Amino acid sequence: MRGATHARWTAVAVAVTLAATGCGGGGNGGGGGDGSGIVSSSWGDPQNPLEPANTNEVQGGKVLDMIFRGLKRYNPKTGAAEDALAEKIETDDSVNYRITVKDGWTFSNGEKVTAKSFVDAWNYGAHLDNNQKNAYFFGYIDGYDEVHPEEGDATARTLSGLKVTGERTFTVKLNQKFSTWPETLGYAAFAPLPTAFFEDHDSWLAKPVGNGPYQVDNYAKGSQMSLRTWNDYPGDDKAQNGGVDLKVYTDNNTAYTDLTAGNLDLVDDIPANQIKNAQSDLGDRYLNTPAGIIQTLSFPFYDKEWNTPDGAKLRTGISRAINREQITKTIFQNTRTPATDWTSPVLGEDGGYKAGLCGDACEYDPAEAKRLVEEGGGIPGGTMRLGYNADTGSHKEWVDAVCNSINNALGQDRACVGDPTGTFADFRNKIGERKMPGPFRAGWQMDYPLIQNFLQPLYYTDASSNDGEWSNEKFDKLVDDANAESDTAKAVEKFQQAEEVLRDEMGAIPLWYQNGSAGYSDRISNVELNPFSVPVYNEIKVG
């Protein structure tokens, strides 16, 4: 899709100030197993205001998942898209959809949730003037080019493909066939909005009103957001606790220390240097579970030195020079799994994950790597500068390990060197300005659990997150055919055929799948991470 570059990159880290209010959590809110206890959890201030169509990073997404429910909701165990506010979503042609909203739902301020609540929200999210970072999610709906043109001003106020047909019914016309489009509707950008959002926008932003199991009680930027259970929530996934205090930390090592000291209930991002200790410190209160996240290396195909007739051999040779097994074991303590395709195991086989699809191209073989790199014309300029941001995560450690593996395999001291950029923002700016001198790290966390989401936004020609500008007509055609296929199994098969094209051309190098890691205190129970690596807050019990 066209539009703003996707920003739910796995390396986005907390860069905020811890207030002097302290981080006590062990006794906060009491709780004796009656559902009234308050959970304290580590968090980071959201990058953007908590508008559903303007939040595209994990910290803000956690809050939206607690205060909103859309037409669909992703099962916290399987990731499957299940009806939430959707009573019916019908289509005869995978282009024109008829949607019926369930009766009996309200926002926490008492306003009824109607079809108009969705249509107004989607029109707002799509429009260029509102500068919503998730606007491109509405790009499949007819009329998007008029409300959000690539250049110039918008020529329409609303999407022509959206029509309210009744209090609880509306229609959607897409600009292409997309048989699995309904399954994308659990993403937060598609949430409904109350009239207060439009009538008193500033007040709403100060204290967002939604229709989910929690309400925002108060928020002190840099310190804490307090959410409390909405007792009149009509859904069947009611909160099993009295609320959640999201406490801001600048350093997840500090959060981990508070957890082990009994001053915090939940940390959902165990520091890399503490992973080796977490099992002994926490026992079965340490979680290490698969998540819909993959790390890859992208190439600057806009640079002719990296886009040559024999480039596929060169890129495949680089892939074969990377010892994924060793790196995931020594650097990541097995919280990463070597990737053998371009999706994620959390999709399951029915959802499109195909173990081993990458084949030999992802297997470490120094001799074959050296042969392929030589046949591919060698490393451009003799040295490959592997780009990454230096301010977050443990990227330097694994980038150095990848380069050492490549150098050893090729028998060259400087075939690969790390190329750090100081901050994530500057790194993303360089990528967006197409100024990367060589391959660069790329992380992708799924927006919704479809194979389409791992392929089309990243590798389709001119897609929203195709940062390397890889382009292949055969790949595009197979993606189009898959989207038009009404049979899910056949659609998945076509997407996998497109993935095979990506493999044969090595449009990007898959490195590893990322696990979600978390630890929690003995004060709480029933703690799980969903397939997006986010705690299922509403199911946590206190006491």
C-alpha cells in the first residue's frame, strides 16, 4: 500500500523520562482474587496521540487494545480473526462488502456504537489533512486517491467506497479484490470513534474514550497511565482485574530490577543481558513465546551496484554466509529462531507459514557462499556496510556477529562492517530518503495475522514499506491473484508461490523469528503474551 512508512518496527524503544513518583507496584491496588486488584506493568510513552489511525507503535498499541474493540478481534492464543462488533460481513465478489454491527454496544461515555461510528472514524483516518500515520490501511477502499492523493491536496472529504445504509449497517467498496480483507479489521486503525472525538478533539485526546474493557483514568506523561475496568463493558472478554497501571521506564533493566524486587508486577520486554538470569530468577513466571515478528536484511535496489543481473547470486551468497543457528544461540539465548521463510510460525501452516520454504538459500555453507558471491560479481566496492540504528536494542552485537560470520565464510577481513546510525529516527530518515549505502536491518511486526501482511506491504512494487524498492512483476501478479482468490487455501498457496519468487531473487534475507519475552511477579497469575508479543491484560488475575 502507498502512504506513510510503516513504523511498528521491533526496535522502537522507550526514550522517555521516569518521573519521581516511583515504581511501586507490589502492593498497589490491593486485590485478593476478587477481580479488584490493579496490575502494574512496565511501559513507554506513546510516540503519537492515541488516535486509532495515528498509533503505529507498540506502546500506544497496548493502550488501544485495552480501550477499543473493532469489528474483529484477534484471538489472544491463536491470532485468528474473530467477530467482535461484527454481526455479519458479507460479500459476493470480494470487492463489495455489506457489514452489520452488533446491537447493544456503547462507548464508555454511554453513546451507542453505530455504523456511522465506524464510517466517520475511517473517513477521518484516511483523509490527508488529518495526517494519520495509519492512513494507508484505508488504501484498499474506493476513493482513497481522492482523499489521500500522493501529491497535491485532497479533492474529496470522504471515501466514495463507504456508505451508511442504516443505524447498524454500512457498505464498503474496495478498489481491488481482497478476499481476506475482513480479517484485517481487528487492527486498531479500524476502531470506531464516538462523536466526542470530532466535537471536542483536544479533550478527547487528553482522556480518550473508547468501547473496550478498560477506560483511561488518568495519564501523566513520563510517569504513568492508569486504566480502570469499565464495569458496563458488553463484550465477553471482560477484565479479570480492577485495572492496569502502565508505568514509564527509560531502561528495561531498571524495570527488571523492580520486578525482581517485588515493586512491579509485569515486564513484557526482558533485557537481552538478563535473559540468561530470567529462568532462575522467575522460574515458570518467565515467558518466552513465539511472536509474529521477523528480522531481515533489506537491500538498496535503487543503487545500481546492488541491482545487477547477477545480484540474486550475490544476495543468496551473503545469506548462506550467515550462521543463524550460532547467532541466535549465543547472542539471543534462543529467544530468536533461525528463519526459513519470510513470514512467522505464529501463522501456522493453514495461515501461510511454510517451514523450509527458503531451502538451501538460508542454510549456512561457507564454501557455497563464497562461490555464489564470486559468481554474483563480488561485494560492491569490496566492503558491505550493514546499516543499523545504535540507540536501541542489541543491534550492534548481532550486526557484528553477522559481519564476522560473513567475513569468515568469505575469507575476507572487511567484506562486511557494521554501519551504525545514532538514533532510530535518523536511521529511518536515511532509509526513507533512499540514502542507504548497503544492506540494512529491517524488522517487521505483523499488523494482522495474514501471510499477505508479511509480503505485500514489504515487497510489492511501490508498497508502503518497500524501503529497498525491490520490484518484480511476477511477484506482484501472484499477490494480486492471491488477493482475488475467494478460497483461503488457494489464496495462501498463491502467496507462497509469490514468496518463492522472493526467495529465488533473494529480495531480502530472512534472519530469524523473534519471540516475545516477559516476566511477572507472584502477585499475579494467568499471564500470557498474544501472538503480537503483547500481554493479554484483561485476562490477568491479581492475588
